[in-house]
Amino acid sequence: MTHKEIEEYILSFSDAWLDFPFGEDTSVYKIGHKDEGKGKMFALIAESSNPLRVSLKCDPQLAEKLRETYETILPGYHLSKKHWNTIICTGQVPDDELRSLITISYNLVNGGKAA
């Protein structure tokens, strides 16, 4: 998936919006009320990374399993290593699995409510 495709998918979720609280180099995707400036992070993209790096919240057991399965899935960069994974988008992780991981992250942060 391209950066644009990933971003479009992330922003397709209900109440999802883009913020830059850490500066322009890190896109932070949140759930919540944008007009109030409140939200919870569920995805981050390192803008200047090549290949693209996407960080997603994950169930700790699944996070470990994914790290064992894919060499391009690492503990969350500058995030809780237990609850976040960073995916290096080289094509090793299939697009449908990446979309699934984005959905899982959204649902975890959204209190288990489906999109």
C-alpha cells in the first residue's frame, strides 16, 4: 500500500482525524472530537521514512506473534513496546493484513467499538 492509500484507509474510520502534535515529520491519526482538539492516537506515520513506517496499537499477545512472523514488524518506535508495533512497509506484510492491523488498532483505541 502507498502512503496515500494507508492514509485514506485510516481516515475512512468514524471520527478519525489527522494531527501533528509532534511536528510535521509525524502524522498522528486520532479518534475523537477534532473540533475540541481531543482524541486518542491509533496510528502514526513517520513522514520522512523510506520505506514508510506505520505504528499501530496492538493486543500484546498478537504484537509478539506478529514480530515473530514478520521481520518488518518491530516494537513500537518511541511508544509502549508492549502495546504498539511499528510496521516497515516493504511489502512483506500483505496489504489485507496491514488493513486488518489498522482496524484492530482503531477498535482497541475506540473501546472495542467497531468502525
